[in-house]
Amino acid sequence: MEKFIFRIHRYDGTTKWVQEYQFPYEKNKTVLWALTKIKDEMDPTLNFTSACRHAICGSCGVRINGTSYLGCKTPLDEIIETFETNVLTFEPLQNYEVIRDLVIDWKPKVEKLKLVKPWLIPSEDGSVEKGFKQSEAEFAKIASPTACILCGVCTSECGQLNVNDGGYLDPFVLNKAYRFAVDSRDADPLQRIQPVLENELWKCIHCMQCVTNCPKGIPLTDQIAYLRKVSMKMGAKDNQGARHAYAFYDDVHKTGRLNEMMLPIKTDGMAKTIGKRVPMATRMILKGKINPLHMPKKVKGIEGIRKIYQYAQEVSK
């Protein structure tokens, strides 16, 4: 390979266009190195953000060939190997408002972040003056979520935010809610759980892209599962997400498989199912996708499945 070809989406506040830059290939360079080279040596009008260059500040997130990366941490050789091309298209992170070129506006996201009060509410077991004590196990619970550098990659890759940037909270916001909800020094986990529950906690579509692309490897979907579980323990069971989860739980415990005809009724109730689901269900029946007369029987080995349920309940206590 002789050269890099960068096609960068530009925006000056009014007009959008794609501008191409070419320069000789160099081995073992990062994405941020390339953007800096363009700005320093080829086009000083190119706008992007960066600071630490050591995957600490999180400011150099960018989208390359449709996938989001942290620029300072990502080798160009890895990108070229992944996409099998030296032609790379750069865009700002998606699901953000764009200010200029690759620069995004964090202000609306910060307002969302404030909803979960991402700061410590001290418990009576310690104080600002005297400090707090944590066991190694207690610290381990917050170690991974604390590693979040607010780079925005998770938001850019979130499948739910692609279609619902209104009420749904960004993955990094849910991470902050989890981080303080499990902190042994915090006095009020409810102030984290309640806001996420009120802002479509159950709308996560399990695409796993936030986990796959997180530069810090934070298990965001595990955290979302925890927040859901705790919300149900708090008594928040009369919502679509919780009902859907219990429908799955009960069906598999009873027979080892889902009753697909009853699932929407258990989730949404009879009236809503008839109003919204029947037309689609009718089409599926006519296409042979579902059998309305099929009532699942217990699978072979159902007792083994129930033992797994029992074990899961014991270890979660």
C-alpha cells in the first residue's frame, strides 16, 4: 500500500460536503496522528477535537467507514485490515448534533447525564472530612464503570438512539447511574434508578454495539440488566418491559420454551394486543410463521432447566 485516502465529511455550520485528502502510508500510526497531520500540514481549516492522546480524556471519538472509534487509541493499520481498504470515510459520531466537521455538541447529552445525579451522595458511614472505607469487593463493583471516559462511542453505536433520541438515555448515562447505584458509599441509589426507569430503561434492543465498541471494555448491557432487576425489586413491575421479562421467565420455567401466541397478551394486555398486534399476527398466521393452535409442551429435560432457575436465584441472593 502506497498511500492513505481519507474522505472526511465537512460541515461549516451551513453547508455539508466531503473532502478528500491523500498522503503517503506510514506504518504503526494512529487515527489521531492522521487527522493531526492533515490539519498541521495540509488543511488548517479541518476541525476535530483531541487532548490527551492517551485514551484518558475521551475527546477524539470519530466514525470511520460506519463504525465509531477512539482516534488516539486506534491504529490505522487495524482499520485498514478490518475494512480491507486504504480508502477511509470519516464522519462525526452519530446521535449527536454536529457543530463543525468532526466536532459534536455535548451540551444536550450533559443535560441527560444530570438526570441520574452522577456524583456521590454520602452515606452516614463516612463523610467528606473523614472519608470512607471500602472493601476490595465493594471497590471492584465500581472499578469498571468508573473507567468510562465519556468518549461518546457507545452513544454513536446505540441502535435505540438511532431511532429514539428523545426519552431514551445514552449508554454512558446508564453507566453513570449504575456506577453510583452500586457504590457502597452512596446513600440514595433510588435517585439513579428512578430517572432511568422513567426514561425508557427497557427500550435497550440488545444490539451489543455499545459493548463491542467501548474502548474501555465496559459491560454496559450487564449494567442495564442490573438496573432493570433492581427496578423490579423496588416494585416497578407494572410496565411493558417488566411484564415482557416475566412472560419470558414464566414460559421457560413452565415448559422450557416460549408461548409466542400468549407473549404479546402477557406483555401488553388483551385490549392493546387486539388493537395493535392482531393485524400483524394475522399476516404471520397466513404466511405460516406462527400456529395459533400450538400450545407448547414441556421440553425434554425441563427439570434441568428448573434447576438452573433455582441455582440462579440462590447465587443472586
